[in-house]
Amino acid sequence: MSDETEVMSTGDRLIYMANQIARNLAAQGEGEAVASTASHIAKFWDPHMRARIVALSAERPDALSPIAAQAVRAISA
């Protein structure tokens, strides 16, 4: 079997998604990208997903990009 068939854990998937959102919005400049990423997560992720990404950011602080990490901190405040 190839590595392509490997399934991501839920936590890994949430981290991937948060980083992907942040990466897609990075062209806006850091401050706006952080605000837009936080807004997207707050609007479109269900409460369980939001709580889990906040927990993951504490458990694995290096897993999130700087923009994604700041956005997660903003939604947890």
C-alpha cells in the first residue's frame, strides 16, 4: 500500500484545515489574515471543532502556522 491511502486523524485534519485557511488568506497581510482566519473558523466550524483546535494548539503548539496559531488564540479569548 502507498502512503496516499493513509487516513489523517481528526486532530491532524483540523490542524491541516486551519493551516490551509491561514495559508490561503496570508496574501492579505498578517493582521488581516489572522482576523479572517479567526472569522472563518468562528463562522463555519462547529463548536466541537473549535474547542478541539484550541486544545490541539495547546498540545501541539508547533503544528499550527503563525497565522493559524494567532487566529486560534483569537477565537479562544
